[in-house]
Amino acid sequence: MEDIKIQGSPKTPTVDFNSETGVLLLKGRSIPENSIEFYKPLIDWIAEYSKHHNQKTEVNIQLEYFNTSSSKCILDVFKKLETLGDSVTINWYFEEDDEDMLEAGEDYDAIINIPFKMIEVEEI
Amino acid sequence: MFEQFKNDQTLISFHGDLNSSLITSLLHVIERKLEDQGSSVKAKKRVFNVLVESLQNLYHHASAAGDEMKKVAVAISGTKNEYYITTGNLVENSKVSLLEEKLEGVSGLDSNKLRDIYQEQLDQGALSKKGGAGLGIVDLARRSNGELKYKFVKVNEEFSFFTLKIKVID
């Protein structure tokens, strides 16, 4: 299947979904006015990937900012990932002192049935 | 009504029609200014997030409305670790009570309660056609520790002027 590689913009994140390695990356900012358009292809890709997914899937979320419109779409991404079973791990990155981003990760962790690893970094 | 948005500690004030690229520009400018002020990571991110959320609230509201309602006012003021984001726009009188109800619903709640409401709405709610998650006001309340101040002033039979003031501290 075709991988997804999207360059980040001031309002949308860098995306790198690689079916061969099973490593999925979302990095940067996700603050579009309407996020459905941006996230729909990503969710469709995971649906396709889930049919013949890798033994292990690693999801790296390295977001600096995201708006509430994106928050719902990101949840949908995670819900789609839940269908892969217990082969998935989510690494949730947050910048030092960015308590809000840590809490946001914990919010998803409370809803989603996939293990989250919270990783503090100096800068995203 | 729009003049009240300026004072000595104003970082940005804007009054006019709002569009998507203007939102991008305003965000870019405020990010630079916050960096120049040397504000903390937490304060910087909160102000940025609050600004994104409130500008996009205004944008979604204005794009669904007639010409009179496309004009909005925004101001960000403050120093280092205490900021105020103030927005003003016209709202149809028929929508005032619903909006007031939403704001009252989150006012005075502590951070744990706001978090519960946010998680529930995130999990249960659906996105509107415009991409609204119904989370904007709860999110703003969370980032301002429940310090949302608002006012509705009736302008005429059709509209009221809605002011929302959001305090962000480190």
C-alpha cells in the first residue's frame, strides 16, 4: 500500500505513515479551521493498513499545538488504531513544562484502549 | 464598542473582517511577541491555544452569518506571565441565551470537573460540518482556570454585542 508523507504547514502537521516499518508519525501543529478534510485520508489509511498490518505498530505523536477541531479527529485516529489489537503503542511527546500537552495525552489515554507512553522532550 | 480593546499593555489589537489567512498571520505575530517578552513555555502555549480557539470560534460564527456580523474585535494584552485575551462580536439575540447557558455551565468549575466535561464531550460528541467539536468553551475554561468573563449588551432588536475576556496565567 502507498505510504503517506505530508510536509507540515503553519496549521497542519507533518505526517509520515510507513506501512513497511509500522511507524506512524504526526508532528508539529494541528490547528486548521476544519480538520476533517485533513484527517479523513489518514483514518482511511489506517483502515487499509489494519487489513495486513505489521506485527508491531508504533505511533509517535509529537504535537506542539492542536485545536479542539483536531482533538476530535485525533481521537478518531486512535479509535481506528484500536482495531489493530494489542500490537500498537502510542508515544505521546510533550515539551518540558507543557503540562497542558501532558494532560491532553492523559485525556486520550483515559478514553483509548491502547498503552500510552508519555515522553518529555526539551523541544518538539 | 470596538475602542475598548486597547490599553498600554496591548500586544495586538485587531478590528475587522476575519479570514483564515488573517488568523495565521495574527498567530504568527503573537508567537513572536511572546517569545520577545520571554514568557514561560506554559504561558506562551496557553495564550497561543486560547487565541487559536477564540479566533476560530469567531471565524466559524462569522462565516455562517450576514455582513454586519463579520466584523470582530480581538485584543491580547499583558506582561510576561499574565495575559488577557478579549474578543468582541455581534451575536443574534436569539442565540444569546444558548451561549450564555454554555458559558454559565463551565464558570466556576474546578480543573478536575472541567477535565471530566472535556473528556466526556471529546468521547461522545460529533464534529459539526464546519469542524466544530463543541469543545471550544470548555477548552477555554480549562486554560484560563475557569476565569472566563463575558458580557452581552443589546445593540438593537436583532443583535447583541458579546464580549469574552479570558485570563491566562502561568
